[in-house]
Amino acid sequence: MLAQYITEGVGELATDKLTDLLELKYHNVNDAVAELGAPVNIRETFVGFQKYLYQEGRGGLTVR
């Protein structure tokens, strides 16, 4: 998913694209759930890691 972000930019991490990203990686949502856990946990993780992408000085990306 991060590779898709690098290719497409910050809009690629919008939560409305989560299903599409999961299907790209796992081919369908059921396989993603089997691998990653409950949908609510997948969404929380997806949203939660994004704050680290934007932190300067901590290895995050600098968005300009």
C-alpha cells in the first residue's frame, strides 16, 4: 500500500480508497480480513499509521 502512496500521492491514503487498496494487495476484501483481522482493526491501523508519514524528524515523509 505504501508503494501505491508513493506512486499516486497523498490522496491515495484517503479512507474511501481503503477497499481498493486492499483489493490490489489481497485480491479481495475477504482475503485481507483473513490476513489482517477485523475490518474495524484494518481501518484503525490504516488511519493510525498515516500520522507517522507526516512527522518531520522522525523518519516520516515531508509533505509540501
